[in-house]
Amino acid sequence: MLNLPNALTLSRIFVVPLLVVVLLTPFSENWFGVQRHLLGVALFLAAAATDFLNGHIARSRRQISRFGILLDPIADKLLISAALISLVENRLAPAWAVCIIVGREFAVSGLRSVAAADGVVISASRMGKFKMAAQVLAVALLIASSTAGAPPVANFGHAFPAIQFWTVPELRTALGHLFGAGAVTATDWQVLLYTAGRAMLWVVVLSACLSMYEYFRAFYHAALERNAPERDAAPLPTPAAARTPTPNR
């Protein structure tokens, strides 16, 4: 249980409360003199990297254990859920999108638990892996774009950036500096990162819904295949016309 892959998984869990403190309080500025978005994105990316490392090390060293198989998805969901909820608190991500993403995580976890109880193993799909990579990128972009824990634009909550993004004055200014005259400032880069993060969040929501559909479809087909031998072995009912009539007495 105390091998290197499991230690990396445990470290990812221990980083979760520290990440929440860094994102939601001025702890980073007061104690280290570092902007919270810089330390926050460094912590988040380092924790997300352990997800790849522990799987790679476990397979290469043949240290795959039941403890690691159980704990690894829990650590992933804790990290992503804590980061997304912190982004909602800081007004960097809309609550409806976070509810869909976190709700999908609970639904898939429950489905896998039910499937495991029935002896059915549902492996991770390609869409699920893509969703994980996309949400890591989206969360990292949104954390890096924050200004003292707040969004770098004034009209948060409006249709931004997927619809009518051109109505955001800060974005128009940043794009003007990037493709036209004027120097690109640090604020401009934060606005551009925020735009990319909000756009990537739409990708995460769509991929989360598609991957959830794939998991439920895989569970449905696995249940049908498992019940097929039982249906084939069941005796067929005898037709009424083929039954031997009982003689009258």
C-alpha cells in the first residue's frame, strides 16, 4: 500500500485543502509574496501531473494494487471538484457548468460502483480521457487569468466568451493590442487566458455529457451480455397446443 504510486495519489489528496486556501484567501501574498494565481496554477498542475505519473510508475513497476485503483479516481475527483468550486466562489466559472461537470463525476462513480458490485468492469473511454485533459487545461487557464482572485473582466455573468464575446471591452482592448498597435500588457494576457479558459469550459461540459453517455451505454451492453446466458439457459414455455391433454375420468 505504501509504494510510490500510492504515495503520489495520497499527495494529490493532501494538496486539495492547500489549493483551496491559496485560491480563496490572501495566504500566498501575505506569507510568500507571490500572487495567488501563480502559486495556485503551480499547485494545481503539479497535482494533476501526479495523476499521470502514478499510473505510469504503477504499470512500469507492476505495483498496481486495489488500494491504488480505489483511491486514484477519488483523488482526481477531489482535486477537480475543489478547484472548480473555488473558481465559482471567485466568479471565474459559471455555477451551471460546474454543476454539470461535478454531477457527471458523481454519476459515473456511482455507475462504476454498481457495475463493480455486479462483476462488470467499465474501463475509461477515450472521451473520458479527453475530458480529463480538457478540464485540467480549462481550470489552469482560469486560475492563471485571475486578478487577486477575481475575473479580469467587468461583465462576468453575461454571454461570454462563446456568445457575443466582442461586447467585452477588455477583450476588444487586448485583441487590439495583440494584433494592432500598442504593447500587450499583463492585464491583456490575463483577459486572453480568461477567454480561452471560458471557451475550453464549454468543451469540458460537452465532453463530460458525451463521455457519461458512453459509460452508461457500455454498462447497458455489459448487462445485456451478462444476462444473455441466463436467458438462453431458461426453459422455454410449452405451447398450449402441444401439451398432452389430461384424460377425463
